[in-house]
Amino acid sequence: MDISIVVPLYNEEESLPELISWINKVCKKENYSFEVLLIDDGSKDKSWSIVEKLKEEYSFIRGIKFRRNYGKSAALNTGFAATKGNVVITMDADLQDSPDEIPELYDMIVKDDFDIVSGWKKERHDPLSKTIPTKLYNGVTRLFSGIKLHDMNCGLKAYKGDVVRSIEIFGEMHRYIPVIAKGAGFERIGEKVVQHQERKYGVSKFGLNRFVNGFLDLFTITFITRFGKKPMHFFGLIGTLFFILGFGLTFWLGIEKLFFNQNAVLLADNTWFHIALFSMVIGTQLFLAGFVAELIGRNSPIRNNYAVEKEI
């Protein structure tokens, strides 16, 4: 199969018929063999009823319904696991992502050999309260991840099938799929300017809290990617530095008291002595945290999961 299109949805009953008709028109024109996976993330409206009716009309539709709302990451992860296509394309169900972009995204994966192609909504139809935080979020993500994408969180993306079947998305990590994929060894990441359609139906499902959560998730995924299999390299290094700093300061204060300034206040009354002790305690705790993390990692069932590219 050429393409699997994964569409997570939540309360999108009005837009689904138009979206599916649009996708069908584009893919049939290009003569693709394709499937559309509609992942209903616990919708409260008639979205699932619409999916069932669309399935009767279009044989390429596959539907999965969650019992309750789990979030976009869960929907994408479930959809990725069910895909059969050589190329996987994701898009939102609210018609703000244009299916007309599918052929060029497909060609960039197949012909240009990108692992991932991320859409860039260069001209957005959003208020400043959304665009300014988005630019800040993307700038910080580029700095931390080293991935030069202008719009990391764009829902319109294309992937090689191997990519989506080699990674796992959880929590709210759908914002950082390129970062996760890069950590798994898929480093050919491209970008394409795409159209941003004005919202035609319904309202946005995301609030400003996603920006706070997004930065916290960025720190999490950065740590997991770099130190997930070697936590002692992080905790142990910082802990050692704190302990050496505290021990060195304590040693110096003792030498100064014994040999250079015997009339000085007692060490127990010296503020720097307490700072030194605090530093050694923090260092010891961080070092022990590294040991505990290594023990947990040693007993993890995925401790030796590595991305195998080819085998002959």
C-alpha cells in the first residue's frame, strides 16, 4: 500500500464528510493505493456515527474509537501501530490541514528519501495570542533539539512507514515526534511550507496551558533521548561536581581555621560551612538517584530495544 493517512479526531462531526471527500479526490487523482485511519479520541458528539456512515460509502476507511478522551498522542500512537502504508501521513480533522499537500509530501518521502517531512504553516490564520507563543515554543525546541524546523507542532506531517513503527508516543509527546524519531536514528528530517486553512467548523480543542505543558515535555524528551539508557552519566556527573565542590570548600575552611585564622568563628557557626555541607548532601543524593535509575533501567523490558535498519 502506498499511503496510510492517520486522522485523530475529537468532536469533529461537521468536518469529517468534507475531509474524507477531499482526501478521496486527491488520492484517486494520483492513483494511490491508500487507507484512512480515523481515530476517534472519545468524542462526545456524533463523530463516530459519521465515521460508521462514511465507512459504508468508502471502503478505504478504517475507524478506531476510544472509550474516553486520552489525548492526541494516544490517538496517533494507536493509529501508527495499525498502519499498513509505505508512507504515513498525519493531518488534523478540522480542515485546517489541506489534503492537496499529500502528493508533494509523498514525493519528498519516496523520491527525496526523507525520513520525516514536517509541514510549516508559514502564514497562519490564528490570533496573536496563539502565534506569538507558538514562535517562542518553536525557537526553544530548535535550540534544545538541534532540529531546524519552523513549525514543530504542525499536524500535517509525512513519515516513512519504518519511522512510525519504530517509535512510541505517550503523554503529550506528539509535539516532539521529530525529536523522538531523531533519537531513534531517523535524522533525515525535512520541511515543507503548507497552507493553513481557516477553521470552518467548531472551535479549537487546545488552550494556552499546552504551551506550559509543551516546555515541560521538551525537557522530558530531551533527557530521555540523551540519558534514557545511561542516567548515571547525568545524575552521577552533577552529583560528583556538587560533592567535590562541597568537600573542597569544607577542607579549605578547616585548613583556614587550623593554620591561618584560629580566632575565626567556629566552623559550625560559619555560613559557608553549612553551604558546603548542603552541597555534599545534594551531591550524594544525586549520585544515589543515578544508581537507582540504573537499577530500574537494568530491569526494564525495553533496556535493549534498538532501531535495526536492515538485516541480510
